[in-house]
Amino acid sequence: MSTVAAAAGNTDIDAVAALPVPVAGWSPDFKSPFRSSVFSYDTLESTMFAWQGKRYMMEGIDCHFWANDSAVVAGATMDPAFANHSYVRISEVGSGRVVVNIPHSQGYGFPSAHVDYEQKAVWVFATPFDRCGHNIHEGHYVQSWRSAAADLGDLGSWSTAVAAGTEGYSVPNVDVGRVIMTQAEFSRRGLPPHKAIMIGEAAEFHINNQPDGDLTKGWVKTKYVVQDHSKHGLGCPSVRFGTDGYYYVVSGMGCCWNGIARSRDLVSWTYGRGTCTQGKPNGQPGCKEDACCGAVNRPGPDDMKLGPFNEWLNANLPAEFKLNADPLNLPIWNGDNNDPDVCCQGPGGTEEPVAYIVYGSSSQGRRFVNASVRPPGQTLGAQTNNIGVYNGTLTQLLSSYFEQE
């Protein structure tokens, strides 16, 4: 993955032209198919999405970020009600400008975003897990927020409601993808019709077939689950329906316990290259233990590399960023890549000519002592969200992990 234009947040296609286009059958060596750099520092689960020629990032924010100077961005309303709670905000990719801190999102965690281009709506889903430990919401369910702005130009107006049908559903991470398929094709595959699909932490699915696209109601728990997911460590998953007719699940938590799976009927699943079984590679010649595991999401030297995605952050780096990004220090704490999400789809199931992966790099709350130089004795530990750019469409990226049919 590669680069994005500056303030407008538009894709700079020329910048990825020099990247080789991976073809089906390549052996995964983790991040060589794309180039990555940092979008944000000290943030949580994030989803990138496209709207009207711009790229935006939905970001989960924790209590530590409230006390960080980088939370104060011109144009952002820092509601004191957010203090000491996790919450959700929308930022502009490129400039890094905070567009909105989503009202009534305090006390929720593990958010994800979903765009319904046909109904002209941006959705956010999260669960009542306060990442700061100050729980203010009771029960188990998935909460939804919908942008009500007519043109979504500033994403400034939001309504919120429980996603009906998820009551009693206790899960941290969820992710939603849209599905575009004919009634005849649903019947041929033996699937109930649905316009949206939700995946949970244990790789289980809810579906939604509301004719008007109202995702505050109509969610139905299904029998479907990614088979053998526990053997492959499929945590923090995201789901997308590709232009090739496959459901793709991308997931990741840890150095190598992550990967990619796909299915046409939500029953039979195939795992892609670089997805390991119980920490060991599947039939990949020359690989020992986890050497070929990790697929799309594995710690690497570019995980705190500065790039063109957030001008504000580049100009306002906190001191601890530089300490953790030091090439001698990064490998000490950066042992956990997680929560991969992918972008971008458009109206009518179209896809952009370049694709993006957003993933976290984290010490998972652990602290480490830095290298013996520059200077010694300081403690390390951080969390960043990175954007990678791939020279091809989203479906081309996802399908490249599998054999051609």
C-alpha cells in the first residue's frame, strides 16, 4: 500500500504506480505487496471509508488520548462528557483534521464504520465496553450511529439507536459489510437474502435485509460461522463482499495469529496464504514455525513510519512517538499487529483503483525498557494505526491470497 494526497485526502494514484502488482500465487512475505505509514498515534480500532472523493477515518479513542495534546484539533468539539471514557470520532485522511466527535458515543468501544452508498448513509457500530473501564452503559448489544446529513459533506449530524436484533449479544468487536447479490443467486447458494452482514469476535454472523437500509432494526442471528476459526486465531475480524462474489474475512491479533478466509456460501471456508493453523504454516515449502504466518498483518519496520496520511500529526509529534519509533526501540515493543480493516468500495459495488488496509500496531498495554542507547532506561509502549496502500482494487488485494479458480 502506498500514498495518499495531502489535504484533500484524495488518492494519489501516481504514487502507487511504481509498486508491483501482485498476482495470484505469490508467496506472502507480509507487507511487500503494499507500503504503509502511520495515520494516528494512541488511538484504537479504526475504519477508513470513502465519500464524495475524500477519505475519512472513523477512530476509536481511549481515555489516555483525552489527556494528550494531539486531541485538540481546530474545528473539533471536545465535549467534556467524553472525558475519562472511550468514544468515537471521524477524521479526514490527509489533513488529519478532526471532523466530529460523534455525539453520545462516550462509554462505547471497539467501533467500526460502514457506508451505504445507495441509501446515502454512513453507519458506525460499537459495543458498550468502555475502554477506560468506567462503564456507563448496561446490558449486551450493538449500538449504531447514522449520519443524517443529506450530502454527508461534513458528517456532522448523527442519530443513535440500539441495532435491534442484537440485544443480549455479548461481544467486543463487530464489523459490518454490505452485500450486493440477486435473489436468484441467494437461492442458488442456499442463503437467506441480505443487504448487510455483521461479523463478531468469534467469527459468527448476523445478517440484515431491511429494504430501506435502516440498520437500527432487522438484524438476525444466523447459524453461520467461519469454520475452524479458533485454530487460526481469527480475532478482531472485518468482513467484505468482493466483486468476485466471495465473502472475505480479514482478521488479526498478535505477531502471526491472523490471516484471511473466504467463502461463497458462509458454510465452506478456504484460508489464504499466510494464514496459519495453531501457529504453524499450512504446507508452505521452506517455512518453519510461524515464519510464513501473518498474512496481511504482521509487525514490521514501517509500522511507525511517517507518511502523507495525517499532516497534523506529522507536525505535532509527541516526544514519546519519536522514542517508540526509533529503529532500535520499535522491535522491542511492537509485537502485536491487530484489527485489520480494508477500504474502499463505492456505489453499486464498485471499487477504487487502489486499495487500503488499516491496522493497529500495539504493545497491548505492556511496557518495555528501551535499547541501551538513545537514551537508556526509558520505558516503551504505544499504539498506532497505520494505512497501507495496495496497487490494485480491494478484491484484487483480497483474492491475491488464494489460488485462481
